[in-house]
Amino acid sequence: MKRGGLVNTFKQFHFNPFIDEALNDKGFETPTEVQAKLIPLIQKGKSVVGQSQTGSGKTHTFLLPLMDKINVEKDETQIVVTAPSRELATQIFQAASQIAKFSTPEIRVTNFVGGTDKQRQLNRLKHQQPHVVIGTPGRILDMMNEQALKVHTASAFVIDEADMTLDMGFLEEVDQIASRLPEKLQMLVFSATIPEKLRPFLKKYMENPIIEEIRPKAIISESIDNWLISTKGKDKNRLIYQLLTVGHPYLAIVFANTKQRVDEITDYLKGQGLKVAKIHGDITPRERKRVMRQVQNLEFQYVVATDLAARGIDIEGVSHVINAEIPEELDFFIHRVGRTGRNQLSGTAITLYDPSDDQAIMAIEKLGVTFKPKEIKEGEIVDTYDRNRRTKREKSKDVLDPTLIGLVKKKKKKIKPGYKKKIEWAISDSNKQKRKVERRQQTRSVRKNKKNSNQ
């Protein structure tokens, strides 16, 4: 059965039985939009650039059709997947391992990331090659340079979160991996955005790829309550503490723009007696791994993080996201807020803003985001006035000449329809005249400025 031209059950893809078992085990029945559009193309061996937001089901979009085609009898690498962060690579590895265990014999999946025992991995590769290679570009390339990992047999190469790979400076390593893969290769690139700097790379390795942009129905999920809270005259750290304790989140992430600000917020919240996890670039890989495991096990209710450290992390069950400050890159706003409200669960996103942030808020609103203005009053979060209410009120009033005020007053009285029209024309003509005069004055001042600058 199809709805709106899209497949709406995984049965339509005719996967091998072990894939169906893995899907049943996960409780997956209906493909997401990106899965419905791209799985049939991947099954046909097409190279694809899939542009879709984080949390749209990209991982299973490539894992299901590619792992469905693996020949388990062959002791060789058949799929290579790169991800820009250890956390993201580990999440893909976990998803692939869940599918692999239903295959008989089991599909071998290996995760190559920094912070793991390199020597043990090298020893294992001497005896056996994995069917599926997943990892960060640096560690995969390292294994290839050691002559241990043989990727020349791969038939598919996946670059996940390509824009983030570029942002974090890993595109060169990905380029080196791609250059050693067979010429006849199915390449799949997934990215939330396609930056200009990524295009030469795509052109180099992909001949006429199918480019599919999966636009979200709403820029942020409709299940997210999106609040805006003014920090004017308030202690920001105290405000964050109040929001975390008043709202009783199941799991909350507080985002800040810098490592220093993450440290400040964390120290303040710990000083208030909250158990807080901290994630930013200066934390050692081992510590980061430990903290992530604790977060996944719900040992922490509060996480404070920077954007780049958190972009490769997919934490389930986030009920609240707090933007301690507005991100410098507006794309990050969408990424942050998209951490909550997943899988149609409700979520709350709270953005703190200062009057000086007004331009940034307007830019976010232009993306199609709507905010609900809120404030904390007597220990409760309540509705408040829209920050633009004065501007809106002033805009709605047409400034009239004193000569026309009488006409407007007359218009309000019960008078003949023909006379009403005359009043409307008079007001309209007056406004036109005023605009003409303004334009003339502008032209004159431009000429005058030109003349002065030429003297």
C-alpha cells in the first residue's frame, strides 16, 4: 500500500528475512520520509546525496539496503562508513551491530575510532577483515596506512554528516580514503546542508548523483514548545537554574557558544547542588566516552555542551533544550532545538535573549520559527508580552496629516457609500503625495552628497 506516492511499510522493500527480524526487534514498522524516498534508489545501486535534518532516520536509510546486499561468505570489507565524531560513529556502529546479529552467519561490523586500543584492532585485522567498517576518518585512514585494513574490495562508501565533516576539518582524510576505493563504487553522502566548499569534493567522486532534499514539514518539529525568555536585568546563570528546577525536565541539554561559558554554567549549577555532565572539545576522549555512557544510562539529568561537541551526539529522551545564548551560526539553532521532540514525543526548547539579540531572533523567525514569549513569575513559567508589541502597534497605525484626521472621523460616522469612497481616495492620494515628496527629498540628498564628494 502506498500513500502520496511514498512507501509506507518496510515490507514493500522486500528485504532479506534477517533485516525484517532486526526491524521487528526495534519495533520499526513505517519508514520515515527520507527512508521511503532513498531506500529504493540505494537498492538500485545509485549514488545519492541525501540532504535532510538530523533525526530524520538517515542511519537506517543507508544501513538497511547496504547490509541487505552483504555476502557473508566473503571474508572482505564491503561497506565503509565515515562519521565526523566518535560519538556519531559509535551510534552508527550500534545500529549496524543490532542488524548484523540477526544474520546467519553474523555480519562482522567494526568501529574504528580514536581513544580505542589500536594495537588490538591491528592484530584482529591480520586474521579477519570486517564486512562493515564504521569510524572516524582519521582512524580509518590510519588503519589503511598500516596496511592492515583492506578497503579496495568495498562496493559502497557512506559519508555521514558531510557538512560537519567539513566544519571539523576532516574532509582531507575522507578524500584520501575515497581515492583508494574502487572506481566502480556506490557513494552515499548525507548532510543537513550542502556548503559551497563541499561541492568540489562531490564533483570529484560522484558522477551525476541523485540529489534528494528532504525538507522538514516544519523547520522544527510541531511537537516542540518553543519559548523565548528575556534575560534583561536578570542573572543568566540563576535563570538557567530556575528553568531546570521549575520545569522538572526528564533530561535537559543546556547549549552555550564557548567552552568557557560551558564551564561557567556547569560550575554554577554544581554549586547549586545539581549533578551536571559537561561536554566540550577540551574534555579528553576517555572522559567524554565515560560521560556519554553515564548520560545514556540516565545517571545525569542535566548536560551542558558546546555545539560542535554535541552535534555528533544523539541522546534519546531529551525533554528540554535551553539555549543559554543564541548561536553565532543560525543553523546551529535548528540543530540544538532538534535534540528534543523526537519521534513525535513532546519537548520544550527555551531560548534566552538579551535586547541586543533582537536582530538574531528576527533572523531565526524568518526561517519560519515561531516563539512563545514566556517569563518566570513567582516560581512559575507564565505567558508574557510579545517583545514586538510596541513596534506592531505603531506599524498598524497609518500616520495621517492633521487635515485628514477630520475626514477619518467622518468616515467612522454613518454616511453615504459614495462619500465613503471619496474619503478613502483622499487618504490614498495624500499618502501617495507624501511618498512622492519623500522620494524627491531622497534623490536630492543623494545628488547633494555626490556633488560634495566630487569637490
